[in-house]
Amino acid sequence: MKRIMVTGGAGFLGSHLCERLLNEGNEVICLDNFYTGRKENVVHLMSDHFFEILRHDVCFPIYVEVDEIYNLACPASPVHYQFDPVQTTKTSVHGAINMLGLAKRLKIKILQASTSEVYGDPNIHPQPESYWGNVNPIGIRACYDEGKRCAETLFFDYNRQHNLNIKVARIFNTYGPRMLKNDGRVVSNFIVQALKGDNITVYGTGNQTRSFCYVDDLVDGFIRLMNSPDGFTGPVNLGNPGEFTILELAKKIIQLTGSKSKIAYKPLPPDDPTQRQPDISIAKKVLNWEPAIPLEEGLVKTIAFFESLLNQ
Ligand code: NAD
Ligand code: UDP
Ligand code: UDP
């Protein structure tokens, strides 16, 4: 039995990952400071004797004994990561240093939840891992984008300098049950608005694109990456190559919910990337992974989650 630590384990992706790792027979330590994570996300796991919660901020050192680390701690929604941007950079950078120091002391594998944001507003489409990106270093998204880029630098330097076994995943927009209803990200915003009959807030023209991956597929990719051959570090893109405009997404959600909501156009936030689509050739080849759940199927499951949440 392995003891696996998931930082950010009470968040959206982290809670699904903790659940899957427990189901596969591991002992799981969920480390979280509950900034955007919630106890409700993991309360159903608490009766499992092999599940443990540690309230801790990754910006501070921690001494525990574990066999593997998945480092997910970091707010992911622009609304939340821009609320306290200095803390966002600290979480990515100081958090990475502490988790890497822990992994180095224990000589264990560590996986970093990086992001498609390292590509910024990409001028290569779709984005392969070899693309270095187009990031504004002083814009309002930089606390997240540059924090994550610096974390990648640290991971690769610990690998080169200390021979640490690292795995870096670049995650593209992922959605599903347990996103916060006030999360601010597009899928949860649109579903909540549609279910309440409020206006659907499309920023800009809605012609910008994103590629949406359902959470179960992503978690499967995480685990395959952690278990990939030693020496395979990534970075590897994990995401669903199906690309949609934000307007298409809004219309699909209106249709699936049968909502009477209307679309209301709002200003486009600065530095909002115009297009995003993962090239997943490496994940297919090395991890034998590709997403199985199409957008419509994932949206139906996510809508059901928000419906029951709003009816509580
Ligand atoms: P989330 O906000 O639901 O989860 C982040 C978790 O980290 C929360 O539980 C939060 O409380 C915790 N956290 C934040 N700061 C912390 C700190 N200093 N110490 C300890 N815990 C802290 O977001 P998510 O969508 O689950 O994202 C998880 C990870 O995946 C993040 O690192 C994010 O950058 C990355 N990611 C997610 C997506 C996506 O589309 N969901 C895309 C790219 C990358
Ligand atoms: N660290 C930690 N837990 C450990 C080992 C290290 O939190 O079990 C932290 C420690 O605070 C240190 C950081 O990780 O500052 C980086 O560790 P490393 O060994 O790379 O560097 P150093 O200790 O020399 O600063
Ligand atoms: N967006 C939108 N309305 C919303 C929330 C987001 O039109 O209520 C747009 C946003 O401008 C961006 C896309 O949807 O172009 C994805 O935004 P999100 O915050 O989910 O993630 P990002 O990929 O930008 O980090």
C-alpha cells in the first residue's frame, strides 16, 4: 500500500484524484489550506481510515513521510487567483520549492499540476509541448502563468541538479462536478446562470476558443503520468482536443438545460487567450491516454451536479 499526498486535495481536481487513489487501494493524505477547496468535496472520504486531511499552506515547510506527491495546490480560476495575486505566485513558487524539497529528502516521485497557461495567448495552434509560449509577464494573469512557469523551471532544475524523479502535466481547461458555483470559470458560470434563468455572461465576442476536458479523463491522465516509465518527465499536455468557441459553449448549455436565459455580452478581461487546443500526441504515445468523454456527455453530468446543489 502506497501513502500518497495530494496537495490541493480538497479542491475540484484534487478531491476527484483523492477519491480515485483511495479506490485503487492507496492511503491518501489530502493537504489543503481551504482557500478555494471545501470540506464538502472530501467529506464522503472521511470515514475511510486510509484518508487523512492536513490543513496546511504549501508556502511553509512540512515534514511528513509519503511515497508519492501530486502537487495541485493553487487556485485555478482567474477570479480567485487574481484576488490575491502575490499569494498566487507564492503558492506556485514557494509551494513548489517546499514540495520538491520534501520529495528530494524522501527520494520520491513528484507530479506537478502545470497548465496550458504556460503557453499564454498562443500564436501556434494547436499547442505542442515544444512551444515556449506567449505570456505577458506583467499582466493580471501573470501571477498564475509566470508562477506556474517558474514552478516548471524548479521541477526541471531539481530533476537535473538532484536527479529527482519528476512528472509535469500541462492541464487544459477541465470541468465537472465539485467546481464551486461561484468559481468564476466559464463552464460553472454558464451552467449556474442557465439553471437560474439569469443572463449568460459571454466575455468579448465569444469567438475565443477553449478545449474542455471532463474531470474523470483528466484524473486518469494524472495517474498514468505518475506511473509512466522512470525518466519520462513530461511536460505532457493533458486535455481534450475538442475545440469550441465560448459562444458555442453558451448555446450548448442553454440547449442542454432547456433554459430561457439570454446571452449578455460583457467586456473581455485583459490578456484573455484567443485560442487554446492541446496537441496530445505525446500523451497518446507515452501514456496511451486520450479523453473518452465528449463535451456533451460531460456537461450533462455537470449540469446534474449543479441542479442538485442549487436545489439544496
Ligand atoms: P481549485 O481551486 O478547485 O483547487 C485548488 C486547491 O488548492 C484548493 O483546494 C485550494 O484550497 C488549494 N490551495 C490553494 N492555495 C493553497 C496553498 N497555499 N496551500 C495549500 N492548498 C492551497 O482548482 P482546480 O481546478 O482543482 O485546480 C487544481 C490544480 O490544477 C491547480 O494547481 C491548477 O492550477 C491546475 N489546473 C487546473 C485546470 C482546470 O481547468 N481545472 C487547468 C490547468 C491547471
Ligand atoms: N522541505 C520541506 N520538507 C522536507 C524537506 C524540505 O518542507 O521534508 C522544504 C525546506 O523548507 C526547504 C525546501 O523544502 O527550504 C527546499 O529543500 P531543499 O533541500 O531543496 O533546499 P534547502 O533545504 O537547502 O533550502
Ligand atoms: N468567460 C466568459 N464568461 C464567463 C467566464 C468566462 O465568456 O462568465 C470566458 C473567458 O473570458 C475565457 C473563457 O471563457 O475566454 C474561459 O475562461 P475561464 O475563466 O474558464 O478559463 P481560462 O481558460 O480563461 O483560464
